[in-house]
Amino acid sequence: MKRTAAFALLPLTALMLSGCTLFPSAADHDKAAADTLKNSFQARGIAKLDRLTQDQANAECATADATGKPLDEKMSKVIEEANMKTVKWPTDGKFLGDWKEGEKIAQSGRGLTWTDTATTENGGNCYNCHQISKEEISFGTLGPSLYNYGKLRGVTDPNSAGGKAIVEYTWGKLWNARAYNACSQMPRVGAPARPGVARQQVTTPPRWPQATGVSC
Ligand code: HEC
């Protein structure tokens, strides 16, 4: 009788033992997703597969997003401080450039794709997420409207001492948005993580009397 019971239990024991293979862990799911991504893309032209590699900020923010558990304050600080270190401030102290050039860069989505070359001038693609000028009616709304940005930020003259803090913040924000907001969805336009940034031109929204022009 006892023996029969033991035999009867065998399939159940086997099932329990193999439980880990029947039910993949979260790590297994992560690996499967990463493999699927890797296998779905192929390197072409200047667009290589290293773009799929997440840095610490991307990984931490993606996890926070997936779990619905916001980053804790300590981790946010670590990410922001690390990103702040990548910001290059103008060596000549000039933050403002030609706003018309800024508008062109804000409009352009060119650069870094497989149909671009290593010397293609990168655009900022700013209108994808921001309203900037009143004339351009095709814009995304993921980011806040930057129409009248200076006024909204209380700056009437970006050359004045009173406007200095916001002008500097704007430069840094464009260079690396995560320096101020760990999980910002804004591309890190000047960050070294992005290939081709050595030629990147960054501008502030053209509603400034002049726009910030960075050439590095
Ligand atoms: C993929 C979307 C996206 C793109 C592209 C983008 N941004 Fe942003 N931007 C955001 C989001 C979202 C915020 C608000 C969250 C934050 O501050 O990180 C933001 C914030 C900003 C701010 C700060 C506004 C404030 O009042 O503090 C500025 C300035 C800005 N963006 C300028 C630009 C410029 C200039 C470009 C192009 C070079 C650009 N953005 C491209 C999404 C984007």
C-alpha cells in the first residue's frame, strides 16, 4: 500500500522538481527579450548593434517603468550626478548663438541613421516632442511646449545677470537631460553615449532672441 502511494506521487515529484524549467524566472524573460531584440536588428551602415546596450540609467529607469516603482532618491542622485559630469560648458563662456540656425537644427531629424554617414550633421529633432515656434504646427507633445520659453522661465533678457541661471540650465539640459532628471525621456543630445556627438550642434529653442550654439 505504502509502495503504491510512493509510485503515485512520483509524477508529481518530477513535476515539482522540473518546476523551474516549466516556469521561467524574470531573469529568463529578460534574457529572452534581449535576445529577441538582438536578433531582430542588424548592423547597417553607421547604425551598429551597440545601440541596444543599456547604460545604468536606461536599465534602472526601464525597470522602474516596468515595475511601476519609481527610482529611489539615492539612485536618482547617482544617475543625475554621473550625467552632469558629461556636460561640457562653453570654453569661451558664450551660451547664445544664432536662433535661425537653432530653428534649422530643431526641425531636422537627420543624423545617426543607417542612411546617414559619419559626417552627416545631426539634427535635434526637437519638434518631435516640443512645440517651439508658433509657425510650425506639426509638433509632438511628449515634452512641454517651449513656445515663449524665456518668458515662461521668467527671463526677459538672456544676456542679463538675472537670466544667467536659466541660460546655463538650458545649456546643460540640452547637453544631457538626465543631469537634471534621472529618467528624462529627452535624448541626451550632447552625451558621449550617443555616437556622432563630436559633430553635434545643440541649440536652445529659437524663441530666445538668440539661440545657444554649441559646436564641439
Ligand atoms: C523624445 C522627446 C524629446 C525630444 C526629441 C526633445 N525633448 Fe526636450 N524634453 C522632453 C521632455 C519629456 C522634457 C520634460 C522632462 C524633463 O525635463 O526631462 C523636456 C524638457 C526640455 C527642456 C526643459 C524645459 C523646462 O522648462 O525646464 C528644454 C529646454 C528642452 N526640453 C529642449 C529641447 C530641445 C532644444 C530639443 C532638441 C535639441 C529637445 N528638447 C528634444 C522631451 C524631448
